[in-house]
Amino acid sequence: MMNLSRKLGILVFFAVPAIIGGIITFTLSGSYTPVFVYEIILVLVALGIISK
């Protein structure tokens, strides 16, 4: 079982790739749709790790 501080740490760890990756994805594609897909994938991965 993970405690609350570890779960919050994992979410913060995923926040940096969400911000930087979102900017890079938007720059390469020029559209927000791939950014939303990228963000949803990151959220699902983060929730998968936290739910263990």
C-alpha cells in the first residue's frame, strides 16, 4: 500500500512531462487534439501506477 505522500509525489513526477510534452506535441502538430490524447495517456498511466 502506498501512502498519500508517495501518491502525490508520483502525480508531481507526471506533471513535468505533461507540461513539457504538451508543449512539444502542440508545436509539432499545431493542433490541440494530439495534446489531449497525450495528456489522457499520461493520466491513465499515472492512475495505473497509483492504483497498485
